[in-house]
Amino acid sequence: MHRLILVFSSNFGLGYFPAAPGTIGTLAGIPAFYLLARLHPFGRGAALLALLLFSFWIAGQAGKIYGVVDDKRIVIDELVGYLVGVVWLPFSWPVAVSGFVLFRFFDILKPPPVSWLDRNIKNGFGVVLDDVMAGIYTAAVLYLTLPILKNF
């Protein structure tokens, strides 16, 4: 069971990348976005909700295994955060790449309340929630810039 938890929490090993595992782990979001975009909006929401709930548990369990609540190898939170930012948009490469860049920007910068969530909730929920908030910021910017992105 431990092995499965670590596989899922690391986005199938992407979290073990030696440099910038969060950025590399976020890459799993692009094919996930492509697949989710093919679903009916209700299906997208259901899939995202299921992944969100699963990620709370997986991140918490992986933190216990590693002995560090927010170990850098835990990157399922990046996957969920990225998907929060793009899941309701139509898939296109400009949207996918812009979403990736924006999500990483907000996840690294951690503007409030992302920084508060990151500092104050030290369990699986906190590991994931700061990325969900970064995803919400990403979605807001993407929705505002979607008319521009459609021209590319």
C-alpha cells in the first residue's frame, strides 16, 4: 500500500525529479486537462472533485510515510491545482501552456491567502489547498485573457 501511495502522490514518479519537482509534477496536468476537456462539464466537475478528495488523503498519507508533511516529492497537489485553473476551459495548447505558466507563478509566489494556507495548515488538506487557491488565481487570469488566447 505504501508503494501505491507514493506512486500516486508523486504523479507516477514525476515528484522524484531531482530539480524543480513541483514544476515537473505539474506537467502531469496537461494530459489530464486534455482528457478532462473531452468530458461533459458535469463529468469534469465530478472527476475534479474525486481527484481533490483523493489528493487530500494521498498527500496526508505520503507526508506520514516521508516524515515531512509537505515533502517535495508530493506533487499530486500541483496536478489538482493546475486542473482547478484550467478544467472549465476548452483545451488548446495556448490555454494549456498559459495555465501551466500562471499556475507555477502563483504556486511559487504564494500571494495571500495561498501563503497563509501553506504556512498554517500542516496536513494533507493544507498541502493541497494552497495549490487549489493558486489554481483559482490561475483560472481568474485565464478567464480574463481567454479572448486573447483564442487568437493564438
